[in-house]
Amino acid sequence: MSYTLTQDYGVRWSDNASQLHTGLDLAAPKGAAVYAVKSGQITKQGSLGYSKVSGENWGNYIVINNDDGTASGYLHVEPTKSFVNNRVNAGDQIAVVYKNHLHLNYCPSVTGCQHGAFPNDTFPTSSYKATTTDLARFYYRPKIG
């Protein structure tokens, strides 16, 4: 399967200097199936909320604690059913794309894999300019294809 990358890992995506893009944005039509990349247990699921500027709904997220100790985050999705604490196998459908893309996170541990923008309130002020070293403490660049 081929993917169109619309925003890469580690780039600044906001006027807030502390915000680096935590994963990959992959173009996909609304309703496209989203599958678990690895087997594991779903540990988090919820709403991403709404844009403070436009009021746009950002959809939902799912975080899977993978069997190898890493974690995967799937953002801007609509879960196909409630999964928290359930196991999934690699290739199981877990959601559909909420609007026009899937944001995929890959994290060294489930405790670092949060939904939303890096650093997710890790730093006290938005004037802190996050570095790629900061980003690598919580997220890895996902490999696709």
C-alpha cells in the first residue's frame, strides 16, 4: 500500500515554539479503515477536542501498548468500537479516518505516548523551543511502507 505523507515527523507545525510534530500525517479519505500496526493492548482512547481557533472537531485517538514494549498512537480517527483494555492483533481494524488524514505516533513506551502535540505540557511555557532531542525522549519516527 502506498501513502501520501502530508506532514513529517519532527517539524514545527504551530506558532508555539515548543510544538514539534510527533508522528506522520498520512492522507486518507474520511471513513478509510485504520489497522493496528502491531499486536498489543489498547490503553487509551478519547477525544482530541476542538480547535480553539476554528472550533473544528479533531476526532478521536487510540493508543496501543504494543507487545514489544513500544506504543502506537492513532489520531484523527473514529474508533469502530470501544477497545480500552482489549487486545488487538496486528492488522485488526481499530478505527476509520475521521476527516482527511491519519496521524501515526510511535513511542518508546506507553507512558510517553500521548495524544495531541508534543510536548503535551511537558514544558512550563510555550516560549521553550523544543528540540529533536526532546522529541526523541517521547516519540520515534514511525516507519511505513
